[in-house]
Amino acid sequence: MGTFSTNENVTVHGDEVTCIDFNGMGPVGDRPQRLSDECRVALQALTTALADHSLTLQHTRHIAAMLRSGDDFAQCQNTLHEALAPAHPALTLRIVQKFPHPDQRIALSLIASPHPF
């Protein structure tokens, strides 16, 4: 099996870091069984990307969760809350028709900055 493309994108503008389309798929496109675990893997990838810019999830100002169904959000809501509650970020929930990988169920994007609002 080949390497799975994550389609992740990180941009920096001043001290603001934007991370786009982080998913919870494994390196060869394998998907955790539970959506909450898929969300957790995406958050771990975001943590790594932010660390490259001396930031943490606690610097998150806005997070967007893209899912195929709004009903699925309940399965990852606690995971997001545990990881991001101290940051109090704004949250956008987007329902999407499809993802780049047919088995993918979630993608997370965020904006982080070392400065408070």
C-alpha cells in the first residue's frame, strides 16, 4: 500500500499560524474505528504542526470541524473540549459532502496565535 496524502496545509502570517484540513487517518490511509479516536489523531497532528512554530493547542483562537453529518459531532465534541477548553476558541462546524479519502470522517482546521484575542 502507498503513502496516504494528508492534504494538510500550514501557513504563517506574522505570529498567526493557520493549519488547514488535518485529518485523523493513519499514514497509509487507515482509519481509527471510533470517530473520537479519529478526532484525537487529527488533534495530535495539529499539536505537532503548532509545535514547529512554538505554539500549542492552548494558543488556538478558532477551530473548524468538518464532518459529513452534524449528528456525528457529538462523538468528537468531548475530545475537542478536553483538548481546547482552556483556550476558549471559537468553533465552526461545517457539514461537507465528501473528503479526499473515501473513509475519512473528519477534518480539523485552526488558527492559533501567541497573543490573546
